[in-house]
Amino acid sequence: MKKPEQELAEIKSMMERSTRFLSLSGMAGILAGIYAFAGAGIAWYWVYFPSTEYGLGIEPYSMDDLRIYLLAVAVVVLILAIGTTYLLSQNKSKRTSQQFWSAASKRFLVALFLPVLVGGLFCFALIHESSYGLIAPATLIFYGLGLISASHFTLREIRNLGLGQILLGLIGAFFPPLGLVCWAMGFGVLHVVYGSMMYYRYDR
Amino acid sequence: MKGTYDKAFENVIRLRVMSVLMVNEFFDFNSFKEIMDVTDGNLATHLRKLENEGFIGVQKTFIGRKPQTNYRATEEGKLAFQKHLDFLSALINENNI
């Protein structure tokens, strides 16, 4: 027999590690995807329209204006997406009578937002250095890393969603003209796909 | 002395399985494997042992098209594990006096 202290510590660590944050709402994923897709559409219109198909042409707005507009759209999409996810997930946890604020949900949030926060700061550095083409891929990559690290503490699907985001981010990083398209695919389409998958599996 | 030392929880894998099932209503086979780093056969043997003791129940379901084996702790299992915990705590307290 092991020492009783060791055994109790083992039990406690197992209990902590095994609890997952399961209230993540699939519907929120779908809606977040739709916001992102709409946001990407607006950005595309501002940046590339009217212009050549690769967007390397006339720019209807001055660079400074465009920068502020795009930042504003990004912030609105982010707030809407986080707000929706928060409300719907809280709702789901009530419906399934699970605690919303638990050790598991806090670990989930830290695991997700540590890479995301670093990514956000990194994007400000990119703006500062005028490397605009790398911003969209960088958000995808850091968000993907956040999802993978958070996937240990929540529904499994999140891991593949994260891998998908990273893949799109890397494609966008090597082909900057595709950056916005990849961003729309990642934050828009992938969210809708994985959101509906989670919705059909767990929410109904 | 409070509680009883249960031989069923002497093995570390069974101890871990039971710890997990105390705080999770359900837990599936693959998640156990992932969290504990054990082989299929080893895990299955210990799960069956706990099942034979009447400490855990098994339920097979489908997630989409994939089959999933879910485990849950029975009332008897929870009680036995609680007693085991009580025994360990009592033992620690005794040694500290």
C-alpha cells in the first residue's frame, strides 16, 4: 500500500483533471461563425471593392481610415461572438443543471485565452510594423493554438477545430492575398461546421 | 477507526477510475485511456473487476456512428469509495497525532 497522503493526492488530482467544461454551446459556434463571415464580407468589400480580383488595385479609402474601420469591425465581431457564446453556454449549463463557473470552466478559459491574448498583442505588433497581410493568419494560428490547449478541458471536437484554424492560418501566412479568405473560412465556415456538429451531438 | 480500506481500490488504475467517476456522472472508455495513459487491455481488465464488484455500471451508446462505452459509479461503489477515503483520512490524522 502506498502512503495515504500520496493516495489522497492522487485521487484529488484525478478528480480535478477529469472534470470538463461541457456546457459549451454548439449554437453559439454557429452564430459566431455567421458573425465572422458577415464581418469578413464587410472587410472584403472595403479592402478589395472596386478592385481587381486579387485586391491589388484601387483603394477607395485612405490607409488610416481603413485601418480604423477594419479594427472596428473586428472588435464588434469579437464582442458579439464572445457575448453570444457566454449567454448560450450559461443557458445550456442551466438547462443541464451543471455549474457554469467551476474549476473546469476556469481552466478551459485560461487555456483558451492565454494563447489568444498573446496573439492579440502580437497582432498589435504587426500593425505597428505595418505587416497587415500577416494579421489574419496570425489570429487564426493563435486562436487555433488556444483551442487545442483548451480542448483538454471541454468537448473533443474543439481539438480538430483548432487544427483546422492553424492549417488555414499557415496557408494564409504563405499566401497573404488569401489571408482574408482563409480568415473567413476559419472563423466563419469552420465555426459553423463544428458548431452544428456539436449542436446535433450534444445540445438537442 | 473510521472507514474501511477496500482491496478493490488497492490498484492505482482502479483507484483512478473510481476518483474520476465520483465527480463525473459518465465517463467513456477512450477518455479514461487518454487521461490515465494505460493500455486497452489493462484498463478493460480493471474496469471489469470494478463492474464485477458492483461498483460501476456500463452503458453502450452511439455518438453519431461511433460506438461509445460509458461508465458510471453505482451507489454501492460511491459508498465504498467514500469509506475508503474516510479510512485514508483517518490514517493520516492518526499518524499526525
